[in-house]
Amino acid sequence: MNYFLQSNKNLLTYSLIILIVIPIFGINFFISFLGNIIILLLLIPLLLFLLVFIGFNYYKSKLNTCSNCGAISLGFSETCMNCGAHLEDIIKNNQLDKKPSESTIEVKAEEIK
């Protein structure tokens, strides 16, 4: 037995190193791989939700409401598809350069008996 150990000392040393080091790195690799998969499973729905939110806000900013009939249309046409009113006037009226007093609604309270 001693003769085997002495003659194959390098083989035994490298074998022990391989048997000890590879499983440690293999387990770490496996754990990090599973961690990355779990992170992706959590982040992909969050990314999809963010894309849907951005798309919804984009189309929400393009919507125009006709002041004549109340129909809702995208901002691609110049006239209302329902009544034919010009939507350019509506877009100009919706600008932020209005004074706050022009857009405030006066409400009067009435007593109901």
C-alpha cells in the first residue's frame, strides 16, 4: 500500500483536488443558476407590466373627447367621426395655457326638503 501511495503521489493529490474542488464550484454554479432563474421569473412580469403601463399612458395622451357629442377618438383625425365637429379646436382648448379660473366649476348648494 505504501508503495502505491509513494509511486502515485501526484495522481492521488490531483484526484483529491478534483474531487474536492469541482463539487464546490458545481454546487455554487447550480445555486447561482437557480437564483438567476428565480430573479428572471420575478423581473419578467414586472418588465411586462411596465411596458403595458407606458403603452397605456401613450394612448391615453392621444385620446380626444368631442365637446359637441362626447365621442372619444384617437388624435389621428381632424374631425369627430360621430358628429363631424373639428377636433383641432378641442385640442387647442385643452392646452395648459388656460388660467385656473377659466376651468373652475362653480357649484351652488341647494337644500333638499
